[in-house]
Amino acid sequence: MTLALLAYDSPPCAAPRCHAPAGNNIVNKARLALLTLLAMLAFAGNSVLCRLALKGSASDPASFTVVRIVAGAVVLAVLVGLRGGERLRSSGSWAGAAALSLYALAFSFAYVRLSAGSGALLLFGAVQSGLLGYAIARGERLAALAWAGLATSIAGLLLLLLPGSSAPHLGSALLMVCAGLAWAWYTVLGRRAGDALRTTAGSFVRAVPVVLAAALPWLPDLHIDGLGLLCAVLSGALASGLGYTVW
């Protein structure tokens, strides 16, 4: 994942005159790597919390997703309000909300039959493949390290999906790949966002009615217990809301 972000966030200069100071470039790369690591820890935390909620309690994936998004929206909206400035309604986008909702729903339903480890690996591989694939489609020239990262992520996805006694459930695995591609889409949409906290908050707030509408088909079966509620709130407020602001 770090390979993807380092390559994706630093397109080559279009003219020979573009020479960034070597010291600044090293600092920027180190900062990006650290922030990417923190974001990956947030991804992993979401995997553990979602798996615990769905396997360790009587909660269903639709309820978990709704509470997760609402919790993230509330915490982020409060943080933006405390900081002041531009109104939240002008931040984020409906496209970002759609990508975020698709990711969150596919993620939760995938974990009904996936382990936390295999789900996280599938998610990371899909995000990296999606980001680098987008860069290639735009005509960006990737460094050798980025090509190595792309090859590794695709090979990892294929190995995980190969039939066998230890292979994850195919339908759930494909759902997790969809979640990863949706997150790559969300990342592309927010690439040029000037204010990460405000943009993330706006997308989370817009995602609330989207996931509520998406949960309607499961209305008779919606249920969340104490453990599931705690995991969903922690996932939304900390691992998602604050973690994705770092991303």
C-alpha cells in the first residue's frame, strides 16, 4: 500500500526545470509513508472491529454499517464545528459519499464469511491495484518500485482467490475486492481536497442517508447488540472518521 501511495501521490515532473530540493523531497516521502502506515492501521482496526461485531455478537452487517457511518459523521462534524470556518454542507461530495457507502457496505457484508486477516489482505491489494491502475489509465509513468508493487498486489489477490482448502469464500472475497476498489475511487476523488478533515466530514455526513436507504431491504432483520454497537461506534468514530482523515 505504501508503494502505491508513494508512486500515486508523486507524478513525474513535466519539464526539466522542475527540481524539488532533495531534503524536502525526503521529508515529504517520509511524512507520506508515516501517514500511510497510520491509515493502514486504521484499515486493520476496522477489519478487527467488524469481524468481532459480526462473529462475536448478534449484530448484522447492515446495522453495523449504518452505526459506523453515523458515528463517523457525528464525530467529524463536531470536530469541524469546533474548528469553525466554512459550513460543512459545502464540503465533500455526493460522489465521495457514494464511494464511501459502497466501500462500507461491501466491507461489512464481506466479513460475514471472511477472517480478519484474509479480508485485510484482499482489501489492501484491491486498493493498491485500483490506485495504480488509475494512474496507468491516466498515462502517468510509474517507477520500477510502483510496478513491483502493482505486480505484487495482483499476484497476492490471485493467490488468495485460487480454489483450495484455505481459500476464502469466493462471494465474500469478491465483495471485499469491490470494497477496495470503492476505496480507491474515494481516494481518487479526494486527491486534490484542500482540507482533509472537512472533506472527510462532508462525505461522511452525505453517506448517512445513502447507507440508511441501502439498509432498507434488510429492515426486518436489522439488529445490533451492545458489543456490536460498541465496535461500530469505535470503527466509525476512530478507525474510520479520524483514520480516513489521515488517509
